[in-house]
Amino acid sequence: MIRIPKYSTTVPADRFRRAGRTQSRSRWVISASPSAQSAGETVPNRSGRPPSIASPLDSYALIGNSWAKHKDVQVYTDFLTIEGTQDPVQLWMLGTNYERASVEVRERMAFGSEDLIDGVRQIGHIAREGVILSTCNRTELYGLFDAGVDGGAALRQLVVSARDLPNPVVSAATYQQAGPEAIRHLYRVSCGLNSMMLGEPQILTQVQDALAIARSEAVAGPVITRLCTDALRVGKLARTKTGIARNRLSISHAAIDLAAREIGTLAGRRVVVLGAGEIGAVTARILRTANTADLVIINRSPERGQALAAAVEGRYRPLDALADELADAAVVFSAIEAPSYILGPATLPASVDRRDEPLLIVDLGVPRTIDPALDAHPFVDLRTVDDLEQIASATRRQYDSEVRRVDALVEQAVDEFSTWLRIREAAPAIRALQERAEEVREAELERALRRLGHLSERDREVVRALSAGIVGKLLHQPIVALRESSESGRHDETARALFDLFDIAPPDRKSAERHSAAD
């Protein structure tokens, strides 16, 4: 419960809290004392959803990042209370990556653009909050669960069901972490420490996109949003405060290096880039400096393909022209997203059989877009992202000292987030303490005002303000103690001592009593 002093004209939006896990999970619930005159106004909040307002005022409106009173508003109570729940929770993560599973398994576990939203929604059904990070080299599910819940098992079952995979396959291919370890893992991922290509910057965009999708589905609440936002902040800090960003090697760089090792040089050769998305665009821009004789961009969307071709001084061809371009191509880099293989034994043109040298195809997709059966063809040399690991490992060893510097930044961020999360757990106890004090204050205030019937309404307001001020000052130190004990991990013993001292039923027991009475 957060108390706003009487006649306060502005309520910072960041002091609002979500109200439980029912249908109103995405709504802000604002209430006042029972004696307050209620206007029952409904106005939109930042996410566009109208909060239920039962307040002693005519209306509140969201202006910028604050809730501000409209003009001619009359407040009839001493405090505006904002209710919410911050019960003990724990973050869980379940994932797989290039170190744990082969590309064959990773592509079966990946959430593509078509099914990512459905996967995020499913996390919302089993956890308080969540997010899915799915890239070519990793798929990771993060969920915020009530303390005591085996979130790892819940996330594993979600993957089994959503990806239609046997439980033993998922168990063997995944790792799971909880609490600070899960926090630390995401921060290291954002810093590029867990990437195949150490420090690669694309992961920051991928984390940002993952958060945006989870927020658009109302699955990322305040904790997951703070977690991902902090991960992005630490990732950017690592690249500016350490030398990790000096490693310019990306998946695209590694793929081009691999191709150069296999065929000698790309200079004077025809090279095909299949796909004009992020990886395809990065690959094409690097190839522009390789002195290729003919750089071909093939893409479904003509607009995007033509724009990339113009930017890299190449030429655009539609997807149905792929077969024609393979006859004289030295290398094909496939970075296109497709629901099925776009090239296989049945679609490979006969002209490939008449080549003087094998056609090198590097499939950068997960899921793969080139049928692995093509690797058996005598004139096709097929590689996948897993074949880039040797190049990546050689580079990673050169940056051991910078990795240690990044880890120091990560540890500091983990401590800060863990402390913030523990402080949130004090909210139910603080709310119970404030409610008990308010009950006593209102009862004693009502008794006193009945004996002081001669007072004017102005004098009564002074008495009300006096009682509220006394209660606020008396509660200040206990509330500070609750917050500090949460930071140090001693919340439970401090809360029990205060509950005994003030004769307060613990929040969970009071909740059970209310539900029992309702039944």
C-alpha cells in the first residue's frame, strides 16, 4: 500500500503497483478509505488499459508519466491508497544453446516469429511474468514464479508441449537456473559472453525485441521489464567500459572467413546472399569489401531486397530465380527465415552437377532452411552455424582478461537487481502494518470526533490531519526496518516481530480469512 498525502496534486506513475494475478492483472486498482466519497472514474493508463478507480475525488488523468488531478477536484479523505501484491517470487530460466545441443535439436526447440507470441502467452498462463529469447544459437524461457514453485519443471513441460518434443529430448538438451544464477545468465548473454561470437552486438537487439513482444502480450510485468532493461543497460556498459567490443567477429564474419578458407578467396567470384534480414544484411555489407565480382541478393520482398542490393552495390533477384544463380555461384549464404527447406535434392538444379568445383552453402538459419540431405551431393559442400565454432573459439581465447572485467560489471548488476527484488517482498508486510494502523486511527478518530461535536468542519480536518501525521511518523521507522531487513535477507524475522508487536495477522492468513468469509 502506498499512501499519497491529502490534497497531493500529482502521483508519480512509477509508484503505482499491479493489482494481483486475476483478470485485473494488467489494471491499476486505486482505492480510498471506506468513508471517502467515491467518484468511480475510469481513465487510461500508460499501457492503454483503463484502471478501476474508486477514489475520493472527481477524476485523475494520466499526463506524461504522472497521474495528475483535474481542475476543481475536491479530496474528501486523508490518504489515497494504492494496493498491490509483491509476494515472494523467484526467477527461473530454461534454455538451450549451441554448446548444449546440435543445430538439429535447437531448430526443433526454437520459437520462430510465427509461434513466438503463442509461446509467450503460454508462459503468461503458468507464471506471473515471463519472456522468451529465441535466436539462431539459443532458445531461453524466463518465468517469474511464486516462491516454492518448481519453475524449471513448468517451463520444461511448456517446451515439451509447445514444440511437440519428448520429455527426455528436452531434458537432455536444456539447462536451467533459478534466482541470482538466472539473473546472472541473462546479463552475461546480453554482454555477449555466452554468444558463439564473443561480444557480438546483435544480442542486444534480440533481447530488446523479446521484451517488446512480452510487453505487448502483457506477460512482461515490472520484474521482467526491469530484468531485461537492466540486462540491456549492462550489455551496453560492457561494450563501452571494457574491450569486449573490440572483437568485431560476428556470425557473418565467421561464415565469410569459413568460406574464404574453403575456396581460397571470394575476390572475383559470384556470391549469393539469401535473405535481406538482419543477418543477411550484415553478411552482404561485409562481402561488399571482399571484392566479389557479383554480389547477388535474393529475397521474398522486392522492396527490402532491392534496398539492400543498392546499399551494397549488388543486384537483386527474386526467390524463384535462386536455381538460375546457383550454376555460377561460388558460395551461398542462407540467412532467410522460412517454415520449411527452400532448397533440397528435389529443387537443386541439374546445372550444379556440371560444376568444376563443389558449391559451398553456409546455412546460418535456425531452424535451417537448406535440407541437410544436400550434404550428400557430390557437388555441394553444406555447412551450418555449428561449423563456425572453431573460428569463434580461437577468437574467444584472446579476450579472457576482458571477459573478467565484464563479469565484474555483471556481478554488481546482479546484486543491485537481487536487492531490488527482495525489497519488493516487504510490500505485503508494510501494507498489513499500515492497514492495522489505519484501522486503529479511524476508530479512535471517530470516537474523538463524536465527543467533539462542536468543532467546525475545518477544525475536524485539522484533527484528521493531526492523527494521520502521528500515525505516519510512528510507522516510519518500522517500515524502514522492514525494507532494510528485506535488503539483508532478514525480512521474515523482522516481519514476525512487528506482527507480534502490533497484533497483526500475517498477510497470507488475513487473505485466507477474507476468502473463507466470502465463501
